[in-house]
Amino acid sequence: MGEISEPQPVLRIVAAFSRHPEALELGRRVLEAHWGDVELISDPFPQHETNYYDTEMGTQLHKQFWAFADLVDGAELPDWKILSNIFETEIAAQQVWPEARPLNLDPGYLTEAKLLLATTKDRDHRIYLRDGIFAEVTLRYQRKQWVPWPWTYPDYQRPEYHYFFDQCRTYLRAALRR
């Protein structure tokens, strides 16, 4: 029988996307006010793999990743998703931008072995956590590289994303040693 133990803390990550750089900046500032400083920021990557969001968010979207400085308890993931949804709604209600949804915030976390994302959508490969929130292991770290699953979104298979996640993993490993 395995012995029950507390898991290691995780590196909180948010995938944010918008067609407005100012909306991305606002989203980061709002989240930093609740979760502390962002330690690592990716370049904004153009999103061209899907048109799923075009109707509510417009075209020419860019995705940017933020990794927060403080390591945290991954069991709080549902709270992060609920809060990020509230912030998305509040930002949209300001009507600064013409789109119904000017900003998308997708929280998740990174461990040494995986990248996990929160979602409100159930699918066969997702695990229900609580409060209407599911989790998906989007990538796994195997043989010194990020490896997708059959369900991994096409953009998460991009080498430039993996390069950023490598930086995050290096930061996480150093923080765990401290």
C-alpha cells in the first residue's frame, strides 16, 4: 500500500489570449494583484491553429503565457479558474473593446512531469475536480522534452511553447531546491 503524502507545490501558469495587447496587460495586472508577481512571461504568439474563438473574440489573436513567482498548492486550481472567469466577465463588462470577450484567461500549472490546464468543459480525457471545473493533462515531460497527448490542442504542440515551458520547468526545479 502506498503511503499518503503531500504533493510538491506547483508553478501556476496562465495562458492569456486576446487581439488587444492592452487587454493582455490588464489581465496580467489584475491577476498579479491577487496572485503576486509574474516571474516569466512568454512572447505573444500569434494564434492560427483554430478559428473557434473568432465570433466572440475577433481574429488575429495572440496568446501569451505568464508563470507566477510563488509556488502554490495545485489543489486550488478550481479556485483559479473560477476567479479568472470572473475577471474575464468584469473586463468584458467595461466595454473598452468591441468584442464580447476581449480576453481569455486559462489557468493551469506546471510540475516537473506535466502541464495541466483547468477548463469548464467535460470531455472523456478530463477529470472533474469540483465546482464545475475539470482538469486536463495537456503535455507530459518525457525523455527531456514536452510530449503531447492525442487530445493536446495543436498550438500546445508548438516548439516555441515548449521552449517557454522548459524555462518554467527550470525555474520550478530551482525554486523547489530552495
